[in-house]
Amino acid sequence: MLLIGDVLVSLDILEKKFCCDLSVCHGVCCLEGDAGAPLDEKEVEEIKAGYEDIRLFMRAEGVKVVEEQGFAVLDREGDTVTPLIEGRECAYSVVENGTFLCAIEKACLAGKGMFRKPKSCYLYPIRVSVFGGREALNYHQWEVCDSARLKGEKEGVPLYRFLQNPLIARYGLEWYDELELAAREWERENKSNFEQNESQPSHLLAL
């Protein structure tokens, strides 16, 4: 891992290619999974404060679940997450032309919400954990995102660059610029090592 500022960053985030393809996956990450989207205390309070605006974009089924269960619930591991409709799709999800979108995000883009979407969703497929007192960013691989990996490889989009806006929103532009610089240096170093290996006689490479 690399240390960027005070944040540990997995090399996968620099090396892996990723670019969401809603035309293929249709936002299935809002539908699949063992539990709702993780929320922190601040996000729960912001959802509560902006709920009257958010609910304007929600489905009736989602509104019913929130009114019955609350703005957030605890999953089986005791983590705070979004409630689910019939134990499956996120209560804050909406469906447009067969694609799942986020009511929280739609409220924000309409100038009514206070934050874009839960950071666990906004930063995905990066997962944030705490290691040695520091935040650590790791790449989470999920089969429902196979199309995003294929599109990322095809278009040559590194994961960190695909998540530029959410990373800046969380850590700031200066931090992201440092990450970008580290990624370019890492890429040059790997390219240089590869070219050196390619130039070695084959019998030396076998040793």
C-alpha cells in the first residue's frame, strides 16, 4: 500500500481499470447484496434532515419501509445501513427505464439534498476501513461489476480516476493531486521495470 497524506491506499486502486456501465448493469448494486448501504452517523442525520425532499424522488414502497423501519437500520453484524424493500433493494433506490438510481442523489442534483449519496456508494468499488489508526482504501471486487471492469479495460480508465469526484469530495483536491502524482510515478516505474526485463536475454530472465 501507499501512504497518501494520512490515508493508506491499495495499489489496486492505482492499477485496476474500472468504469461503471449502467447500460449493461442497470444499477444492480442497489438491488443485490446481503444488506443495505453502510451509513455513518452524520449521513443518517443528513438523511433525516433532508428526508422530506428525498422522499419526493422515492418509490412508494421505499417510503413505506422508511416510515416503518426508520431512516437506517442495523444489519446482522451490527453495522448501520439503509433499510431494504422486502429484504432486497435499497429503500432509497428508484427505478427509471429499468435502471436503479439513488433518490438521495437525485435530490442532491435537484438542489434539494445536502450530500450526493452515501460515501459507501459514492466511493464504490473502494471500501474504507481503519488500519493502525489510519483510513485504508481497498478495492472490492463484486461480480455484478464485471461490466465496469470490462469497460474500464477497454477505455483505459484507472479506478482512482473514475472515482476522482468522490475522492476529492472526501479528501480534498490537494490530496487527490498527490494521489494522481503517485499513480503516474508508479506507472512510470512499472513501465521502466518491464522494459528492462524485456531487454534482458531470455536465459537471464529464466534465472
